[in-house]
Amino acid sequence: MDRITHTDSAKVSLWKLATVFTKIGMFTLGGGYAMIPLIDHEVVQKRRWLGSNEFYDILSIAQSSPGLLIVNISIFAGYRLRGRKGSVAATIGSCLPSFLIILAIALFFAGYRNNIYVDKIFKGIRPVVVALIAVPVVDMIQKSHLNIWRALLAVATAAAIIFLKVSPIYILLVFFVCFFCTRYLTRRQKAKEETSGKATQSLNAETSGTESPEGSLNEKEDGV
């Protein structure tokens, strides 16, 4: 259960949703994973629009979906809060600042890309971006309730990507296939158990119905 009780999604206006994600897109450097702490602070901790576990479920789905991470998070979070209109509002809000900033850089600041001071500024920003990316990783580890098998699975996945150069796409496909096969077998087994239980109940009912006339006849004979 989430420790944070999130507010009713109907109370979140589209304008407020768009402005919050605009703020997130405007003041976060590095994009992607570097934006997760600010999204968590604004959407979960401060405004309580989503629960903590719910937000990390959305993050997991966004990571597994094709496309930019921040766009995927905006789509899923916006849809959770206000449906399709919320997805559009959150996505526009998160993408608009980056679009305008890149456009301004392309129009006015292209001549400063080789400036020594600009280069030093970006070199100073890099460690901050690394820290912003490390924060959600630590949070996800703490909130994923890892046991020994999940930890081994995570280590094996990382080793396959780093050392064996296995594409994450193939790993996701394998997990999807295993997940759907497991769900299919579980539902099939459950259906068999339900069918067997109904058959047993029907047989018991027929048996009791067959025995009841004999029982009544014996009672009559005893009465005579």
C-alpha cells in the first residue's frame, strides 16, 4: 500500500496538469531519468496526484514502451489523471520547453558552442545529471521489494547486456513471452480447478438426490 494518499484525479485541472509538466520540462537538465526525481517530487510528494507505488508502476510501463521516457511518463500519468485529454496536456507541457529551448539555441546560440565558458558550464552540469539519474535507480531498488531471485534476475540481466552485448529488446521480448505464458497456464489451471469443483458439486448433488428417496422410503417403512 502507498504511504501517500493521492487526491481525486477529477480535481486535477488540465491547465494545472500542463503547467506542472511544463515546469518539469523547463527546469530539468539531462532529460529521461534525470527528470524522474522532479516528477516524483511534483506529482507524488508535493501534489499527491499519484501514489508512490502507482508512480513507479507507471515508470516501469514507460520504460518498457518504445519512445522517449519523459513522453511515455507524461502520456501514462496524464491518462491516469484526466484520460486522453490529460495525456495530451501533460505531453505538451513536458515537451514544449525543450522544443523552445533547442529552437532558441539553434537560432541564436549556435555560434557559442565552441566557447570555453559554455564548455565548462556543461562539464560542470554532467556530475549533477549523473546524480539525478542515480536517485531514481536507488528509489526503485528500495521500493521493488527485491528477494534473492529477483536480485539474481536483475544481476543476470545486467550481465547479459554489459558483457554479452545482448540487446535489451530481446530481453524484454523474452520476459513478455514468459509473462504471457505464465498467465495463460495459470488461468488454464484455475479454469480446470473451477470445472473440476463444479463437476464434484454436481456429482454430490446428484448422489444426494438419488439417496433421498431411499431415505424417505426407509423412514416410511420404519413408521409402519
